[in-house]
Amino acid sequence: MTFPSKPRLLFLPPLFLALSLLGVYLGTIAPGLTWANGGSDGGDLITAAATGGIPHPTGYPLYLLLARIFQLLPAGSLAFRTNLMSTLATVLAAVLIYWIVTRSLMTSGTVPSWLTGMAAGYAFGLAPLIWSQAVITEVYALQALLVVLILYLYIQPVQVSSGSQKRLDRWRGLSLGLAMGNHMTTLLILPAAFLVGSLQRWVDPDMVSQHRRGWFGNWRLDGYSFRRQFSWFGLGLLIYLILPLRAFAHPPVTWGDPVTLGRFWWLVSGQLYQSYYLQTSLPEIGEHLQSGAALLILQFGTPGLVLGLMGLFMSGVPTRLYIFTSWIAVVSLVFGLFYSSVDFYIYLIPMFISFAIWIGLGSAGLIRQVPQRFSILGLGLGLLLIGYFTVRSATQVSHVDASHDLRAESFGREVLVAAPKDAIIFAKGDQAVFALWYFHFALKERPDLIVIAEDLLHFDWYQETLQKTYPSLVVPGPFPWPETMARTNPLHSVCYVRYSNLTELQCSVPLSPP
């Protein structure tokens, strides 16, 4: 009942998984700038990558570098190419989950590991939240790939060759540092990563005599391995140095303008959003917990929930995979519970990664219950599980499909067409600001306009950025308001714009004739 062992055939299931998910995502991907699936930050990220700028905290340097590479592809709009990066990142994450599950089941000759690996891959790739991030521009699809890659590297067994172990340690540490360069929530998995990666020996689940030693009887920490990983982790963190280098070029989108140590720390530490941390009240925590439980069921359905719990509790010894996935699930859940933001649920993605892996392991445990003489039934059961996750995805298409969302594109075009020549546009709200940045800076449309983010005017770094971007603009200080800026720039028409289910645009003629 195992899959044929010929090397060329071993790659057929993950290849089919990748191509099928790619087809699903390409059928639902946003063709341009989109606000679908909570993607209002897309305009900021796309523009920063395209102009050599810096997006909102924490700066996301790894994302910027990779997004710029995708933006050079000769296909579709600038926004589509950046959306495509999320698509490919999610496909790769699903394939890595396939390999994690199949390799963890290689010791079992009675379980078709390729079937359970595909079940896990589809459970992950077709989960509505994962799917929703695969078709828009955001940092979370790339972060999911990085988390899965870290899992893959850290569950590898100790290498017999000293040179092989050193190379593995370097890759482990570097992956952690680069993941920090995409999202700071990587901090949450560092303790488990360094612990698991520094264990020189581990309980072998096939050795019954060692089972009797208990969970901690065969652990041994390797200090040399830890130091190698930590050193390469620090090397990966150096990617943050591109942020001040970009700032010195004075791009039009430069959050924090991190040319000083204080501003650099403000940006990379996310001080702008620290009020969201540990400010959640008990009723809010309860609401988040209920929402998280409902969201878990929405991702995988009740059968998937049962399979995942089976996979979680079926292990009798603390394998690397068991410890690491459990840690990731717990810390991401706790972070989501205590993060006081309407989009707290997005930080549960690592938990869903763990759960998808557990679904693969639970599927294997279920198939093991089929007697070997009825192997065809085991094969059918595995195909049925794959079919479950693929068929139920049809009910989620309308919730994640971004292919018809033209709100952001329509808004940007409407404002650029209606705005008077040489007007100052005060935009309010992330949707309005980032969409106009995309058209004005990234696509270089309507260069005569002056686009100002009203909500950022109280930051000194933003005032300096405005003066460098628009040398003729007078920015009264130290606390400029739109009204005072209109009075000190009397030769310009002034427009106020925001988006709230429809475009709200009001323009006035210049206070003085040109």
C-alpha cells in the first residue's frame, strides 16, 4: 500500500499538490491592487518595494527584497506581480508540509505516507485564512513559508557527519534570522528552535526500552551547535541594515526615516503598535478565544479537527516535530488572544500550520487501523480524506476570491481623474493613503499632485519626508494641520479624500490665483 519507491515517482504527489494549489490560487488571485481579505496594507508594501522605500513598522526588509524581484517579472500589473509572490510562497509552504509529514512516517511500511502528506498539504493550502493570504499582497504568506521552512530544518535528525551537522546548524540559524527580517513574531518560536536544534540525542520512538526512560531520559544539549545557530541567526538579522541604507536615498515612502538609532529602533521594534500588546481585557480575551475556536473549525471542518487532535495526541514520546509544532501552536494562540486588534486572527496562522501537520499524522493513525489484508480500503480511506479537504474548499471560494475586487483600483483612478491640477490631496485612512501612494509613487501617475497622509502629519520624520519629496511644499511646524498647510500653500487647490464603502472626495479652489 506504499507509494512506488522509484525516485521519479516519489515527486509526483508533491508536484500534483503544487500544481493544483497553484491553479486554485491563480483562479482567485487579485489582478491588481486590492483591499480584499484584509489587504489594505498592500499599497504600502508594493510602493515601498517598488520605490526603494520603507513600509510601516517593522519595515519587513526580507519581504521588500523578495517583492522587488517579483515586481521585475514581465507579467500583469505591478500589484499582480507582488500578489504572485504570496501565491508561490503558499504553494511552497504546502509542499514543505507534505515533506514534513511524509518523512515523519517513513518508518511505517503500512501507511501510504504520500496520501497523508497530501491530506496535510491540502488541509493547509485550502484553509480559508491561508488561501485568503495567498491571493493578495501581504507579509503573512511569506511568513507562513518561513515558519514551515524553520520547522522542516529543525526536525531533521542529528547528522552523523560533523560537517553535515555544522551546515545544518548554519541553515537553521540563518533561517531564523531571515524570518525575523520578515516578521517579528518569529521571536515567539526562538526558544523552542534553539532548544530543539541543540539537542544532540533524542528518544527513538521505535526503541521500546528507551520508551521506559520517559520523556527526558535521553536528551543532551550541544553547546557548540547552539553557538553556531545563534551566530548565523545574528548574521540573518543583518538584513535590517538595508532599512537605513534605503532611508539615506530619501524615497517618498519612508516610515520612521531610520537614519538615527532612535528612529531605527522605533521602526523595527514596532513601537507604533505596542499599545495593542497586553492591553486586551478579559471579555476581549474570551471573545478572541471563541473566535479562534470558530476559526479553527472553519479552516478544517469538524472531521479535520478530529484528525488534528488525533495527530497531536497519538505520539507517546517527545519527537522534535511534536515539541516544535505544539510550541508554535501554543505561542501563536496566546499571542493572538492578547493582541488587541481587529485582525488578531491573522497571527493564528502558525497554529493552523501545526494543525495541518497534525491532520497528516492523524490521517496516518486512522489508516493504520485498517488491517493490511484490506490495504485497498486504506488506500480508499486516504483518498477520501484528500477528497474531503478539496471538496469542502468549494464552499469557501466566495469568501476568499479576490479576482473581482476592483475597489482599490477604482478608488485610485477616480481620485486621480477628479483631482485638479497641482492639487494637494489630504488622504485619511490606510485604504485611501496606501492606494494613492501606489498610483502616485509606484506607478508615477499624476506627478503634479501632492499626496499627504493626514494621519502621519504629527510625526517629525514624515514632515521631513514631505519636504524632501515635494521641495516646493511649505510644511509649517512643529504641528502642521491640513488647514494650516492649505493656508501656507495658497497657490494649490486642496482636496480631502477618504474611503468608507464609497469614495469621499472634496476639493476647493486655490486661496490665491496662480
